Amino acid sequence: MRDPRLVANSLHAPTQVNRLTTAPERFHRTLPGYAPTPLVDAPHAAARLGVGTVRVKDESGRLGMPSFKVLGASWATYRVLLRHLGATVDEIPTLDALAQRVQGSGLRLCAATDGNHGRAVARMAQLLGLDAAILVPADMVPERISAIEAEGATVEIVDGGYDDAIMRSAAMASDTTLVVSDTSWEGYVDPPSWVVDGYSTMIAEILDQYRTQGVPAPTVVAAQIGVGAFAAAVARGFADSDSTRLVGVEPTQADCMTTSIETGSVTTIPGPQLSIMAGLNCGTPSLIAWPDVSSGYDSFVTITDDQVADAMRLMADDGIVSGESGAAGLGGLLAHRNALGLTPSDSVLVISTEGATDLASYRAIVGSTAASEADAKEMVR
Ligand SMILES: Cc1ncc(COP(=O)(O)O)c(C=O)c1O
């Protein structure tokens, strides 16, 4: 494992970044329980970073789930099934209409996951009356496995890391087993590109919240990176904002995007990746995320587990329950604030992409006060 590092992006070319799409937002608004998630001020984080303001988009309660990932999983599931049925968005405009078409069809959804994506695909299968087969790496904590099973899915533990689970899911694809992956590989591109599109709803909410709060666009945005689909959506949202610097953040143990930037092309790092930032434990960037991420980001930084734990506690000081992957964006800025040259004139945006998805770990890291808030949130779900 390498030390934390900052890599300036020599591939930076923001004019080449794709732009946001709006179709998923119309679909998400029809889902039960849809509401924009909060964008909140984090004064403790601003003081520690030495910047003017920090705003946090809090994704710990998204459509009844503890992470933003359901936005991508729902839109991609919808589009995968439409394609399978040979139907258009106009012919089957809502999830209810889709459920009526697929119930009793014998179709099964399949996904590999390091936690949140698989749980979200399992939820979609349940809402549609379909079975789900979810493949997880060998190191997945029991709490995350139980959460996926609680959505009615069958979980298979794959011998190896996230990349091995992905390979297993690809091998399971058939006429009746439809793979809804959040990462892409040679020959498998549409579902993961729909996942990126699905995340655009969150970015559109953020831009709208900045507008309605009457504040200018952030000068610095940090996005945590697993395979890069989330970071690609963030890049699209800020591609037109010349005054915004984008920083990608990865665990030192799972630095596949940073390594790819250094080598100049998509590169696989040795696995398994075992950081506590489970959602970021990926060994290969997504092929469809790579163009937007490699063009959109000014720099990439890597952080240790201890550094993200520090960021989780800081989030808790500002009243935000943020899990290990959720706090990584803030962790990257904290760990590299001097090298990044953050100043009091900066306004920062970070996205807390998950709540306490591993409650025992959250309690051990953050302590009892914030943990009881996490307990309360857990009970609400
Ligand atoms: C909570 C959380 N944040 C961030 C990410 C990173 O997303 P991506 O894999 O698209 O880079 C993930 C991925 O699973 C996640 O679960």
C-alpha cells in the first residue's frame, strides 16, 4: 500500500465532459417516497478546512435507503427491463406500469456489489416482484449482507474481491437473468451508463439548491471514487462552471483511478482491496466513467482509513451521519488541504454518499452520541 498522495491531472480537459441528462429526474419523481435530500451547512468542517463555507449533500436517507446508489440502480433497472421488453419510456412510463408487465415473467435481476448498489438493485427487484441474485466479495461485513437479504435477494459470497464478484455476475447473464451493473467492461456499457445518468437527479437537486439558497457555485467539489460512476455524474454537473475545481478521492488501498491517471489509461490494480471505505474498494475504473472523470477532475488524492475516520467524526460534529465511503470526499480535502491550497475564500461542496451502513463500525469510529442518532435513523428505515 502506498502513502496518501495528490496527483495533478495532466488529462484535465473539461470541455470534453458530457453534460447532465434530465430524463431520470422525471422518473425518480414518480417513485414512492421521492424527495430531494438536504444540502446542509457544515461550520465545523469549514473551520477545520480553513475555508469560507462547507455544504454537505446528505444522502443517508434517499428513497428510503441509506445511500445515493438507488438513484442509479432504479433508473438502470427500469431501462434494462424496458430494453428486454422492447418497450419505450412513453409506453411504460412508471415503475407501477413496469411491475404489471414483469410480474410472473420469471425474470431475475443480478448485480455484483460492495454493498449499496446491490442492496438498491435488490430493492428494485422486490418492488417489481422479481427475484434478485446479488454477488458480494468475500470480505463483506455481515451487516451489509443481511441488509441485502432483507430486501428479499439471494446473496452469493464470491471467493475474492469486488472485481471477482463482477466477473461472476457477467458469467451469470442470460435471457432470464438480467445484469444491472454499476461498472462497465468490454461489451457491457448501456446499464452502467444508465447508472451514471440516474445519479444526475442528485446533481440537479444540488444545482437547484444552490440557486434557491442564492449562493454562487462552489469553488471546490470533492467526489469519492470506487469505479468512478458517481464521480462522472459530478463532473457532468460542474463541467460548465469554470470557477469550480474538482478533486477525486480514493482510499490508498483502492487507488485504481489515481493510478490510471498516472499511467494515462484505465489500469487494474492488484486486489483484493480491503479499505474500510467498502463502497470504494474497486480495482478497475469503469470504462464508461473514465472519459468524464479523466477529463473533468483537476486532481486526485488518496487517503487512509484513519483519515476517513477523522472525517466521519467531523461530519458528526456538524450533525451528519456519514459512513466510511460517505465521508471520504471530506476526508480527502482534510488530509490534503495544504497541498490543495484551500483558502478562506473557498466554498466547498462534499457529498455524504451514505449513512451508517455498517452500524457497529460507525459506533466504534464515531462514538456514542452520533451513533445513537444513527440508531434512530436505522430504526426509521
Ligand atoms: C457510499 C458510496 N459512495 C461512493 C461510491 C463510489 O461510487 P462509484 O463506484 O460510482 O465510484 C460508492 C460505490 O459503491 C458508494 O457505495
